[in-house]
Amino acid sequence: MSAVVEQRFQTRDVVELLGISRRQLQYWAQTHLIAPSAQTPGGHARYTFEDLVALKTAKRLIDAGVSVQGLRRSIAALRQVLPTVEQPLAELVLVATGDVVLVFRDGAAFDAASGQEWIFEVAQLEREVTAWQRSITPLRNAGRARGGTQTQASQRTA
């Protein structure tokens, strides 16, 4: 393991590294959005590298338009749906689209808050389109044999 991964970061370090205000860190910790993993005997916050990843993820999602409430809902839902994931913001690949947080896991993407799948198998869609094209080709060919398409007929009268 690298020294960075094992290191504990002070609040001032996090403020410098991530551009998150001291007040924001305190608020997120008090409201249990993202709390530091450790505290000194004197009560000072100490953040792990994993905490930094979670904080950076939260900041980016919020900067991308996700509300803090939406982020909280997403985290709560992810903890229920994926109970083995301890820190969703650090362990999962998340993407913001408006106020929706998408989770990418095991080749699929789903809405973090609702669990609704967002990504479909592209290869399956390609097979469906190919089958559809095959089914309509005879119909279109028959229409052309009777005098062309509607567009061609209207072009001749113009």
C-alpha cells in the first residue's frame, strides 16, 4: 500500500487539496453526509485517502448540479441496495446527469436513488433494429414497385 493511502489528512489539508471549505467539511460531517474516518484524542478530524475520494466525488456531483438532498437520497438508497458497499462515494463509479446520480456497476448503469436501470445492452438494440429492418424491407420494396414512395410521387407533381 502506498504512503498516501495510509496517511491521515487534517482538515486544513483537505481544504487545500480539494477546495472544500472548512465549514462545508464540518457541515457534511455533522449531518453525516461524509464524516472523517478518525479523530485525534483531542477531537480533531482526520481524513483517510478513501475519505478524500468520497469528498471529491461529492463536490464534483454537487458542482455538476446534484443537490445535497439528492446526494443524501442516493447514498441512503445505495446503502440499502448494495449493503456490502461501505462508502458509496468512494467505492462506486458515479456520474451526474442533472439532479440524477447514475451508478456504473457490473456492466450496467442505474439511478442511485430509485435503482432504475438506465443503460441497455447496445448489442441487443442492434439486433432489434436489424430484425425490424428485415421485416419492413419487403413492404417498402413492394411500395416502390407500385410507383415509388410518397416523397418521390410528390416531387413529380411539383
